[in-house]
Amino acid sequence: MKLVYQTSFEVSHIFAKGDIKAINTNTRCRNTTIYNYTYNDYISYYSYNTEISRRYKKNDTILLSYYNYSVTTNKHLRELKSALSHYNIIQVCEISPNKGLKENIKDYMRNIKDYTKKHLNARKLSYKSDIYFYINNMKKYIDFMKLDKRKLKRELKIINMSFNDLLEYYSEIDKHDKISRINEQKRILTKEKKELKEKKEKVKKFFIYWDVKRDYIKRLINIMRINFHRKNYNRYLNNKIFDILYTYETNFNTYYHLFNINKREKFTFNFLKLDKNIIKTNRNATITIKEGLMLHRLLSSKKSVYGLNLGGYKVISLNDKYIKIGCHDILIDEINYIANLLQLKGV
């Protein structure tokens, strides 16, 4: 018996006659099912795993897919429909009975809803034939599969409606959906406004907090400076104050990044003092007096100091208040203070 055929049209007619096996490059029928090809990229061959139709002995019924996956599949479905015209054809979304019972009913209802909406919004085109295509197929499918009608009250209501009632029914649903969407958008907008308001309140409270703390921080910095310049320098006191100030700065930086604040206030704790023939910071970085005077001279004459090497540290940045040398932020006032001390000592 011949198994291999040249065209998919021949395979469709073999399937319609009820023969068990027939194969072609694009299609294959096996037992009661006909398959369409799908190309497998991994092993480079055509595997026939997409069911497009299934034959049942009961009432000579054929389940035929109405989804056109490609141009070729559309051609195969047309050929099948032509070859199977003497059968009772029910067009469905999913051929397999194991997967398709619930999925097919859902797909019928989804398409009826979509085409009814299109019909309501259309000016010239009519989608009445499309709507009744899905309604009639759903009715035949429910009867053929003997589905429990007690669980399909909404579907049966749609089937039994007149066309005008159907349009009115979906028109009300569409209005309800639109109202629901508008209410959801309003809810989201209200939520966003509330969140923005809360964020602004937090920022406001944050700045009020820092306005109160600013004077206190300045006093602490001044105590550190005075203590550092004393002969009997109390390292423990400065370390304690430094810990307090560092906590404030960390908190400030956290809120700064959180609220995207444009102005960032920086607290710096590097002070300078003379220690014999060197200039020392409170973090134990040192430079020679010669280097310190050179830096002061360049700053006074407003010459560029970027990249200048001081005690193994390079000048990275400079503004009106601070100079950054390596990882140390030093107040310009501190540099002027040391320069005045050296001038008084006649250095």
C-alpha cells in the first residue's frame, strides 16, 4: 500500500477516506489524526507534532483547528476543509481532548467578545458572520463533547441570545470595563500623589532636622579644632566627637541619595597643626613645612594646584572651602591658620 505522497492535498483526501497512514513533506496522517509539520532547529529535520485535525467515528465528526499558524498551515486547513466537506466539521482552538476542553470554550468566548466589540466600534464593516462562526461552533462542540451544561450557564446564555441582545450585552460589559479601567487609573494616580506627598514631607522634616543640628555640628567641629591645637591634645575626646560627626554625615548621605537632593552639605574633620618641623593632620597624614608654604603660596596666587604631590598624596580637587589631597578633605581656613602661625614664628 502506498504511504508517501507528493502533495498535502493528496494526504488530506487519504485522511478523508479514513485510511490510517499517509505521509508527505508537510503533513502526515496517522490513525485518526492529521499533523502539520514544525521545523526543529536543534536536529535539523521536520517533526510532525502540531495536530490540525482529528476524526471521530461518532456522527462522522471532524475537529478542525481554526488557528492559522503560518501561510502553509492555512493552505493545509483549506485543503482539509474541502476534502472533509461531507463530514460534520467542528472548528476548535485545541484539537487534543486532554488539553482542549476548557481552553476551547474560553477561546470561543474570547473571540465572540472581541468580534462583538469590533462590530460595535466599526463604521462600515460587519463582523456578524465572524461572531456566529464562533457561536455555532461552540454550540456544536458543547453538544458533541457532552459537557456539563450546569457549569456553562453564561456560554448557553450567549448561544441563545438574539444578535441585538448580544450587542447590547457586550456593550454594557464594555462600558463596565472602561469604568473599571478609569477607576484603576484614578486609584494608581491617587496612590502616586500620596507617595509623592509623603516623600516631600520626609524631605521637609529631614531639612528641618539638619537646620537644628547644623549649629551643634559646628560647635563640635570647633571643639575638635581647639582641642587639636592644644599642647596637651586629648586624642580620646577628638575621636569621640569624630564618631558623632561621622554618624551625622553618614545619615545625611543616606537621605541625600534617597531623595535625590541637589545640594549636598559635606562635613569635613581634617585639621592641621604644627608638630616640630612638619605639618600634621588629625588623621596622622604629614607634609613638610616647605611643601605647606608652597601650597599656600600657589593658593594665594590662584595658580593651579591639580596633581601637585604633597607628602605622597596628590591634589584631586579644590573649591572655595575645601581642598582634597588624596582621601583628605582639608579646610582652606586651616591652611591659612598654619601659614599665619609660621609667619608669626618667622619661618
